[in-house]
Amino acid sequence: MKKLALTVLLIAPTISAADKKHDPADYTISVHVQASYVDASCGTTSCSYSQRLIATINGKRYELRSRDTPTAYLLHLGDYKARIFNDSSDQPYEYFRSYEFLFPGDKTQNYAIIGEEEQPSPH
């Protein structure tokens, strides 16, 4: 029994955050992606890409952008689950927020808000 406990203690610290499964219950924010674009930034030897999305979150329309990715894939339009990944504000009149989307296969991607727009009121 002592050997088993020692083995567990030695193995446990080697488990990284990448090995940890994401709990779908943490992803409570509904995001509806209405448009998806790829932006490319090319240098002399290579290009980097980012996804740019137009999405509705809690009744507000946002433009979101991923960090650089190695591929030029578009995100399919539709509904996704997300959680707030980073939320900070140094001033009462401005903020920075990013969301982490959860995809099938326990994959995630972070998207930062780069634009915000009010929905027109229905008449």
C-alpha cells in the first residue's frame, strides 16, 4: 500500500494542464456565429492567420479575433458554447474580454473581442 501511494504521488505532478479535460458545464455562454473570415499576415518567409468572427453574445453583436493560427480554416457558422477566459478593465469606460470556445473532441480556441455593436431595436 505504501508503494502505491508513493507511486501516485510521483506520477500526479507530471500531469499537465493540457492533459486535463474541459468540463462542458463551465461553458455556459451561448455564442451564435453569423460570419467567419480569415485574416492573413505574410512576411518574407511565411504567413500567419487569424480567424475573425461576427457573433451575437447576450444580445450584443461582437467582432472577435483568434490569435495567430498556422492554418487558414474558417469556423462554421452556428451556435457554440463558451466561457469568459479573460475579463479586465482599468477604466470604467473601456474593457478587454476574451472567450474560450469549447469544440467537439475537447478542443478549445480563444477569441478576443475587437469590436462591439448594439443590435438595432425591433419596430
